[in-house]
Amino acid sequence: MTKDQISIAKSQLREQYRQDRKARFIDDSWLHILSISEFVNKKKIASYISFDYEPNTQDLNQKLISSGVWLYLPRLLKNNDLEWVRWNGESINLKKTGKVLEPIGEAELVDLDLIIVPALHVDRTGNRLGQGGGSYDRALARSSAWKIALVHPGEITSEPIPVSEFDQKVDAVATPTMVVRF
């Protein structure tokens, strides 16, 4: 596939997957991922504040903070890259930017232990389809952290997701009932 064909295919899949997600959305919990071995003794974890029909990260983020983890949230830069800001769990330290809530405060150059990543779908080899801006792919490319994507049931696909040279794989994917490592 050419770059243009990959871009068109990904765009079409995003539209389909967003519609599917909206139609079958159920507000589940992903707290079970905290019991897997990759989370043990991790002190610097990045997550995100979910919006719309994304897997809900509210209880997960609060549990991480209450357990003593330093939780970092992404903030989108003008060049569509991400920076990480440590968050204390208080909503007063968030501001709405477009559809998403972003942390207020100083960004840190931090060596993260683990990154919880949003995804629309993940295939059986760890390729993820995100929202399309490439922000997470840029951030993941700079990190050696273990990466886990959160998806709803039915969003792990046996069909290969089209990938470009800049796309970054995840190490695992979690649904509300299971974790699959790649």
C-alpha cells in the first residue's frame, strides 16, 4: 500500500470503529490491569483522561494515585506532539481543551515506567489504531516504557490494522475482562 492508501484505509476504519463503539458502549472498569505483573513496583505511570466513548479511566487513574504512583497525563502541543504533566487527581488541575481534559502545570521530561494508551482497535500483533493525529505514536517512539492499550470488548481485531512507518506497537491490550500481551 502507498502512504495515501494507508491513510485512506485508516481514516475509513476510524469512522467505522467510532460508530461501532458508540452503538455498543458500556461503562466498564479496567482496575483489573493493576494486578498484572507489569504494574508491580512501577512508580511513574502515564495515563489519560478518557472522553466520549473511550474506556473510562477515572477510577483507574484515581486508584493509581491513591496507591502512591506518580501519574502523568498527556498535554497536546501545537505541533501535535505530547508532553507529560504530573497530576495529583484533583479536577481543579485540569482544563478543557477541545473535547479533552488536559493537566495544568509544568511539563516534565520523565522516564516513564509504563504508559496506558487509548486506542480504537488493536490487532493481534500489537498494532493500534488511534484517533489519527499521531501524537501518541510520536510520544511512544521516544519511550522505552511498557505500553498497554485499553479497548472495549470486540475491539481486538484478527484483521491486520494498516500501519505506516511511524506507527508504534503496544506491548499489550486490555478489555474489561482480559489482558493480551504481544
